Amino acid sequence: MNKDDLATFVSQETDLSKKVAGETIRAVFQGISSALDEGGSVSIMGFGTFKVVERAAREGRNPKTGEKIQIQPYKAVKFTPGQSLKQRVR
């Protein structure tokens, strides 16, 4: 499912127009992105939690040459599913 499919689904479930549903979805994603950009986390009860985690520097290998390389530390987004989502997916 892509964002357009999601907008179609939301418009059918809520009787909103597809345009309004798409704008709402974009606003939700922007809110999640803004919170994560500020270093916070976003918890959606029954769905899950998005948070920023720091990945430590580590040694890796170049897959072509096998040469050892140093991978710099970086930030990544982690999603932890909520209990009801875990049960539904099983």
C-alpha cells in the first residue's frame, strides 16, 4: 500500500474526500517527522512507537573488495510495534 492507496482507504472509511484524506495523512506524517527531528518520540496507542536511536561507529567491510572500512556513527528511526498490532499481524 502506498500513500495514495492509504488516502483512498481513509476516504472510504471516514466519508472524507480523497483530497482531504491525503492532506490529513501528509499532516500526520509531517507531525511525526517534526517530533523525531527534534529528538522526541511518537507513541500511538495500539499501533506503536517511533523514536530516534543512535547507531555507534563500527567496522565494516567493502563487499566488492573485502577491505575493512570504518562506518561513522549515525542516527536512525526505530519503530516498535504495539501489542495489538503484533497480535493482529500474527
